[in-house]
Amino acid sequence: MSAGATGWLEKKSGGKDGKAKSKVLEKWDRRWFVLPAGGTELSYYKSDKAGATAAGSIDCAGAHVFLKEVKGQTFRFTVRAATRELKLRAPTAAAYQKWVDALTPIAAKVGDEDDMSVRPSTMANLWWKA
């Protein structure tokens, strides 16, 4: 069971509904992330104020979490689930570790490598056949 976590991360903006944006339009947005204790849904908000409406979420049950890149003290990582993928940046090693610790109990795989054989559309197709 996840102990949960909250905190600021940067989320890479991207296309919605399978429509990819050009690299020029991609940017990193600072968002407040919440993974409730015992929960599997990671939600993000534009504000950390109580009562704010979630800007989005991802169900992390069975997700793959992997470290993508380290630049100085910034840790870039990805949360890949059945229906979508979030590319995130933590500002410090401690912040990155906090999120890895929170996601490990609910994720199918946590590591330092991308499993290129598992993509959101592939995972969804496999789960529907099960």
C-alpha cells in the first residue's frame, strides 16, 4: 500500500487525445501532485490550494516508472500507465526519491530504464484481451 505523497513537480506539456505537439510547443509546467495514501490515482493541480480542481490524473496501478535523465539536481522521470504517460521533473534527488517510494508499492515496475516494449496503447490492448 502506498504511503502517498504530495509536492511540486514539473510536467511536460504534450498533445491531448493522441495528438502530439511539435517540439517547439512543448514546455514544462509546474504542477502540484497528489497521490493519496493507499490510493493509486496520481492527480495534478495548477495550485496547491485546498479545493482546487484537478487539471488531470493518471491511474498508477500497474504503471511503469523509470528515470529518464539527470541534469545537475534535476531528475526527469516518466510514469507510464495503460492509458497515458506523464513526463515529470523533480527538483532534487530527495524529491525524486519521495515519489519513487510512493509509487513503488502500486507500480508494476520501477527502475532506471525505459521498457520500450510497453507503451500505453500496447498495454491497453493487452489488458483488454486478458
